[in-house]
Amino acid sequence: MTNQHRVHLLHFGTIALLALLFFVLPAYHVGNLARIMVLATYAIGYNFLFGYTGLLSLGHALFFTAGMYGLGLAMTQFGLPSAPALIIGLIAACLVSAVIGFLALRTSGVAFMIVTLMFAQAGYLTILYFGTYTRGDEGFVIQQAKRVMFGIDLSSEVSRYFAALILFSICFLTVARIVQSPFGKTLIAIRENEERARMLGYDTGAHKLKAIIISGTISGFAGAAYALLFGYAGATFATVQYSIFPLLWVLLGGAGTTVGPLIGVIFMFYLIDLSSSITSAYMLIAGVALVLLAMFAPQGLAGTLRKRWFKWMP
Amino acid sequence: MGKINTSKFTRRGVLKSIGAGAGVVGASAVAPGLTGFAQAQSSAPIRLGFQVHRTGIGAAYGRWYDRTTQAAVKRINDMGGINGRPVEIITEDDGTDPKRGAEVVEKFATLYNCDIAFGTLFSHVVYGSAPRAGELKLPYFVVSEGHHVASGKLNRYTLQPGITDVKSQVQAMAPFVSDNLGKKITMIYPDFAFGHDHRDFFTAAIEAQGGTVVESIAIPPTETSFTKYFPRIPRETEVIYHVMVGPAVLTFVKELGEFFGPNRPEIFGFIDSLEAVDINSPGLEFLENTYFWEGHPRNAQADQTSYDKVYRAAVGVDDNGASLDDPKDFSTYSHMFGCWETLNIIKAGMEAADYQGPADRTKLIEAVEAMSDMPHSDDHPQGAKRFNGKTHQTFGHQYISKVSNGKLVVEHTTSIEDGLYEDEVDYTTQSF
Amino acid sequence: MEFGPHLMLASLEGAVTAAILALTAMGLSIVFGVMRVVNIAHGEFFMLGAVIAWWVASLLGGHPAIGFVLALVLAPLIVGTLAAVADRFILQRINYDPDRTIVATIGLLYIIQQTTLMTFGPEARPVQPPFNTRLALPWFEYGENGFAMIWPWGLSITSYKLFVIVAAITIITGLWLFLTRSKAGLLMRATQQDSETAQAFGVPVQRVYSWVFGLGAGLAAIGAVLVVPIQQAHYLMGQDPLLLSFIVVIIGGLGSLPGTIIAAILIGMSDGIISVFFSPTLAKIIATLVVAMVLVFRPQGLLGKSEG
């Protein structure tokens, strides 16, 4: 079996496994997994920029909420059906990431991190400022009756799960594909040594901008999907915590690996969920787990697997 | 409201239609919450999922919601439980986060097989969680004082029978403010939806009384210093109406005092700002002789009712509104009674519906919808209530207290009628 | 209020904000400048300083000044030791790898927050300032009778706020002297400029890092003790100082202490002055964007050297 085959097996196997889990897992975990797949999509978007291009952003919550509010406001304020609203969400995320990318890419390293953080903070305040339409921190509900796409009720358990799976699969496979393409290889080259990539004749600025737009649009796709599948949009998702989460998920799962984001989200979700069933001091458990993980799994879970056993992992 | 019927398109249905998955069907028998709780054995406890703000910005409230809930459940169990069955509380922290809130509601419905969920305070968590409660057909009793339920934005499974909403509270304040304090009002509130509700409802209500709001100052929630905004207060202001939330509120009050120095206008605030805070904290001297809305008088009043006595003792609160164990640990007295009263309403509803198990959830909601007047009693120590089954919202009395020698002394009690407003929704017309 | 006095009040408040920013950011400036690690838990060290100040003040009783002075000594010592221990047992073991440091310090943040929640509790708790007198301020106006001094309504500041400004200047001067004049400061700066060469010249880089980490956390704690009589101690109070400190340090230029101070003044003053012209939230949005654009057009920060 060539490495190429292994990679395909891993990717399609992951998707098949997720599909199968729907039929095997208890209802509670099926619900969790639907949510995990949406959040993993967000993490995939983040990983594309951080893991493959080497840009650490602390402003991705802005892209996530651009998609979320693009779809949510289109549906609640303008009464659009879900399909065109989803497209508006994607366009909003695409535009916001293009503008932020254009400005923020004048900086690099920690300055990039801070600029994205500040733009996201301004975005959060903007949502509050236009509270008449967004209802600020409280957010708004998208009524169950409207959450229908192509005649399918997305609020039912089965369609929610498979909608999340489709969303996840599209973004998962797209990113897996891109990072194998010449464009993706160039991004990795930029991550490893931007100076060298530039000297080899690559327009690194344009590459990085494209990477931000792709990353931001995927994140926005996840945000729009969250609003659509779970019926809620709110400014909490624009706070800095929701920019730090994807960073944490990706680092836990393994930055620059295709399956890392999913693994990271699953790990973090169940770490909180299981420990909070045991004790009210679950943050303590989560904190200790993170410290230990940082010490003993240096490349994240998938990254460590790759280093030790599966060198072929993408 | 045309809701889409989801019943024919469930996991179970899908499972059956996939022949190849025969082995899988067997495995699924261990799980689905859809099959529901086995028909109630007579002694099996009734399980109430308690969504509590244990961490995050709501933690100070959550702690007292928890204490009140434990006390109320103990009382219910001591009196023989509900329909002869003991009540079990399943507590889960939502981190005061709407995303986690929705997850917790799912956990109650599908993992713990709770009969109902209840207890949420912060509005954004209610908004985040309510859609899931509706989809999972889990009755969701919130104790939030938000206008979300009565505004019609939620669903038939979400009710707020134990605490009045902000629209009613604010509206009931206007006559007192305009008659006793002044007609020209400056409002200072957080730039949150909750603050906007205060602005919109109070502006309308005070105008109906012949007063005006001369300035509204929305403070960004990330702010930690306030003095720079106070010059926006017009000189002609007769009353400052403030409602702030979050840990910066002490700074706010202190800086307001420092700004005005010796000559201040009348000041009227919502106690939300100072829940879980000792009114005698250093820096709050400025609040002496100012007025507060209180949901439930924190200091035991001269005419304290026997109901308040019973309730106060059961929860473990002293006459100053602090914990019996720690006189520095102040309660969230104006809100937490909602947990106590809501639990008693759930009990009454379950008894009226002869509730046996999750199959009777809709009967429970119909039973609560059928409720109306609730007398001032041990079950309702805050005061009499009038529940509106159509809007799923309760209405009650409000208290206006003046700070005198570091104590909150009730000056005025509003009537239930003061807080009534026209229905904005009729949930009973929605299908389950 | 008239425009003139309003602007003056907002500028004064801006100066107080700037002083607080400088106090909170200088600890991070040193850690970030020397070690180049993103310490997400830095805000929690700040929070611990405030919480310790409350403990000391409430245990001691008596005149608030006694507790305040004692807290100024104890808080940085306790927090600094704690941070040095965390450095020794966690950060050194992961070799200050940037990614792993982020995960580990998020873990640390959870641990510190939860522990504080379980011991100190969820309430906001005030600490009494050692002194706090309201000082009404005059304004000069050109009227019919020439220049006249008036006392506009509301134009005032408190003695404690003035003290915070003075304290910020004093501490930063002290820090500056320490870094430039003392041997320890020299070692730190050598490590900052080139840790490998420093090591080759016999600088105990590992130990310097522990000291720097402890010093940075201790400075955050001092800042917190000074700030807590204005803003209360609360277990979630660490987030804002963390973000603001990062912003101040980067805008100022990585590793430049004067840059940090200039950035603190720029951000604090613009926050105050912009609030005169726009409604509060809009002013915050504009102030945030203005500061972000500074970095967009000067990516190395105000006093930073360009990278490369």
C-alpha cells in the first residue's frame, strides 16, 4: 500500500467511521458528535492558516461570527430561506477575511496575532453596537420552522447529524486536497521559511492572503452551520475565548495534520463533558490535563502519532 | 405557526430502513433517549436537570441559585415529594455560556433522562439553550427575568412562571420614579440587550407618566472605568437611573459618587448591580438615601411575613441578606426566590397533570399553562403572582427600597397590575 | 458639561488608564521581551495579586494603609514565587516551545481560575484605598471680565488616582534603573538579545528565565495591588489586563520598555479622548481600530526594530 493509498484510507475511513457512529452511538453522543463536527470544521479552517501556513491568528472568532450573523441576519431580518442565507454567510466570511487579511498581513509573528485580536475585538463591539438588529450579547433564535433546506428539516436529529457530516467532509477533504497541491506545498514552504519561499520566486503575500480567505471562509461556514443547525446566534461567539478555542483544539490535536482538528475538538469536548459530570471543579482537571499534554505530547495527539508510528500521515 | 412534523423522520425510522445495519440496530437498543424513560415505577425519583452558572460571569448568582434550589427540593421531599415520588436534582454547570448551555440541555434530555430542565438565569444562555429544549421536547423552566419568553421568541416548551420579566419590572417603576424622584431622567446601562430592554421599556413607561429620558448612556461591557462618560449626564437631570452588571459595578458606583461629590441628583438603580455585594462595602457610602428596585427585599423588613421567614431560614440567609454561615457572603436575594417558586410551580403542575414520566411532559406544560393566580404563601414567599399561560410569563409585585443607614428599607410595593402589558404571543396555539 | 472641562476630565481619566496599562503591561513586556513566549496565564498572575491584596486587607483590618503596604510586599513575592515554580516545572520542561507554551499556559489559566473560584469565590470584592479624597478641579474661561477661574460641575479626580499615576512612573523608573544599572539587569538584557551567545558566555540562561518569569508575574501582581482599590478583585478579572498588556507590548515594540510606556500612554489617552466625541461603544470601536491601524502601518511597533 502506498502512502497515497494510506492517506485516502485515513480520510475516507474517518468520514465512514463518523457516518457509522450515528447508528452505533447512544443519542446523547450522537448529538455531541454533530456539534463536534461543526466545531471541528471551524478548527479545520483555523488549522489551514495556523498549521499549514504558520500564521497564528487570535481573531478567528470574527470569521466564525461573520458566517453566523451573515446567515442569521439574512434569515431573521430579511426573511431569506436558509440556502441563500447560507451563501450570504459564506460571502460575509469571505469578505471579512479578505479585508482583515489585507490589513493584517502587513504584519507578521506576534504583531499579526495582536492585530487580528484587535480587529476581532472591534467586531465583537460592533455586534453589540448594532444591538437593535443583533440583540447584542443575548443573540437571537432562528425558529425551528425556518431551519429547512431543500425540504429537509435540519433540526431533526438525523438530518442535523448528516448535514454536519457533509459540512465536515467537504471542508476536511478540500483542505486535505489543497495541502497536497502545489499551492498547499507553497504554503508549507512559507511556514517553514518565508524568506526562502520568496527567493524562490513565490509571491508569498498573495499566497498568505489566499490562505486567510480560505481559512476564514471555512470558519465562517462552520459559524453559519452552527446557527442553522442549533438555532442560535449570539455575540458570545465573537469573544476572544472563541478565537483561542480553535488554537487550543488544533494544538491539542496536532497542528498541520489533517485529522488533528477533529481529534482536538473531540478530546477537549469530552475532557470538559466527562470531568464536569464528576466534579464541579472540572476546570482544574482540564487545566492539569492540558499542562500534562503540553509536556508529554509535544506535537499534539495526531502529531505525536505521526512522529512515533505513522510517518505518512498528512 | 406551521411546525414541521419531525416524528416520522427519526433515527429509529432510519435504522429500520437500512437493512444492512441489522447488527447495528441491536447495538442501538442501549441508547436512544427517544424511547424515553421506562414507564415510571412509583418510587423512581423525578429528575430535574438544573442548569447552573457555576463558572463564568454568572457564578456569583449560580451559587445562590444552587443553594435555593437545594433548599426548595429538600422542602418538597420532606413534604412527600411530587406525586409520592422523591425529587432528584441533577446539576450541571453551563459556564454561563450559550453554547455549553445547549449542550447541557441535551445532556439532561438524552443522557440523564431528566423529566424537565430548569434554573437558567442569564438571558444569552436561555436563548442558546431554548431551541434545543424545544427540539428535544424537554420542558424548560427558566428563572431569568429576561423578556425572551414573553416576547414570543422562544417556544412552547420554555416557560418562566417563577419570576417577572424585565419589561414588567421596568414598567412598574415608572410611576414611582416620576411621582417621587423627578421627571427628567438620565439612564446609564450596559450596552447589552438587557440594557437596551431597560432603555426601551423605561423610556416608553416614563413618557406615559409625563416624564422624559433626557439622555441614555450605553456603556460598553468591556469597560472598567466610567468617569469619562459621566460628563454626558445633562445638567438638568433630576434622576439618574442606573443598571449595571458584572464585576466592574462597584467601580461604577464609586466613580459616580466621586464625579458628583456633594450635590447629586436623585438616584434610582436596579439591585441587579449589587446582587451578591454588601451594600456597606467601602466605596458604596454614596448610595445612602438612593433608591433601588428589589425583586425581593434583601433586608428583613419590619413587617416581614411568615412566608419570608420560612424561606429565609430554609435557604440559610440572615436578616441582612447574607449567608448564615458567613455574614460577608451576600445573597442574590432579588432573583433566587425564582428558583424556589418555580420548583413549587413544577410540583403543582406535575400534580395537576398526574405526571408519570416523560410521556406526560406535554400534560405538564398544559397544566402550568392553565395556572393563573398564585397566592402569597410559603410556596410563593416573594409575593402573589399571576401567571399568563398564553405568554408563559408570570407577573408579580415589585419592591422599591431606599438605602437608610446601610439597610434597604422598602418604601413602595407595586401592584401586579402596574406590571401588566399586552400579550405579544400565544404559545398555546403552537403545536407540541 | 462644557466641551473644555469634558475634554480635560477625559484626558485625566485617560492618563489614569495609561498608568494602569503601563503597570499591568510592564511585567508582560519583560517576560515577552526576554523569553519570547506567549504566556496566556499572565492575566491570572495579575488577578492573583488583586486577590492576595484582598486577603491581606481583610485579614489585617485596621487602617487600610497597613494592609495596602503589606500587600504591596507580599503579593509580588507570593505570585512571583508561584510563577518561578511554574516556569521551573512546566515551561522549562517543554523548552519554551511556542506552541506547547500556549497549551500549557491555558492549562495554568484554568487551574488558577478554578482554584480562585473555589477559595476566594465568585464575587467581586473591593479593597479600600489607603487614602481617597475627591479633588475638585478648576477650569479657566475667558469671559466678560477677562480670564476667570471656575469650578465646573463634575470636574474632579481623586487623590488615589493621582497616586496611581505617580506610582506607575516611580515603578517604571525603578525598573528601568534595575535593567540598565544592575548586574541582574545586564544578564537579562544579554539573554534577551541573544540567549545562545549569552549561554556561551556563561550566563545561566535557565535561571535567568525563571527569574524573569517570576519578576514579570511579580510586576503584574504589584500592578494589581495598585489597581485593586479602583477596580475590584474578581476571579475573572485577568482577561482584560492580559489582552491589553499584549496589545501595549506589541504596539510599543517587542522588548522595548520605553515603547511599552509610550504605547500605554497612546492607548490610554486615545481611549479617554475619543470617548468625548463619540457614543461610548462607538468610541471603543474606533479607539480599538485606531490602535490596530498603528500596528498595520508600523508592524514592528512604535519603538521596535524591524524584524529580520
